[in-house]
Amino acid sequence: MIVGIGSDICSVSRIRKALEDKRFEMKIFTAHEREYLLKKHDPAISASGLFAAKEAVSKALGTGFSGFSHTDIEIIHNSLGKPEVSLSKNANLVLRSIGGGKVHVSISHDGDYAAAFAVAES
């Protein structure tokens, strides 16, 4: 059963500019995500997708970023490159409080934009 949905769109150029400030990177991305971005030819493209995914997940939880931080949502990639959601701390508590058990996410890029869609299911 679906208990929440969320979507977001993000400008790659906006994230590229934000990445010039290392505090932004530390505030938004987990250590694992930062390591992932270091391996990318153009980290801003992937970072914009991760950012949009985190925003979409927060919307699927029904709270936005109220009561937890961006790093409580981690976007990991399986061996085929499929993005998967790992929630920790308060984000995981929010998921459980709405009857959720798992969150699915899809990320797309086109030109200067990254978009993401998230579905929380019980």
C-alpha cells in the first residue's frame, strides 16, 4: 500500500554553484554520497539528482525536512546503478510513524535539470 508520494526538480547549475561551498556538501550529503560524487566526471549532475531525490523522499514522508536533516536520507546505488533509499535517525522514525516500510526513488536528468520521484510504501 502506498503511504506517501513526492517529487522534486532541481537545477544542475544551482547545485554546481552551491558545491563551491564545502559546507553545503557536508550539510546535504552523507560521507558515502560524497565518495560517490568524487567518482563522477561531472559531480554537479549527480549531486543535483541526489538533492532532488532527497527532497522527493522528504515530501513522500509528508513532512518536508521537519524534524530531520538531509543526511538522514541517503541515496545509494545498487550494482546496476539503480538508486535506493536508506533512511536513518528521525527520517526512519517518520517513515515508521506513517506506516511505511520502504521508500522507492527514481531519478532523471535532462539538460540543466534533475528530477526525482519517490513512493513510500507500507
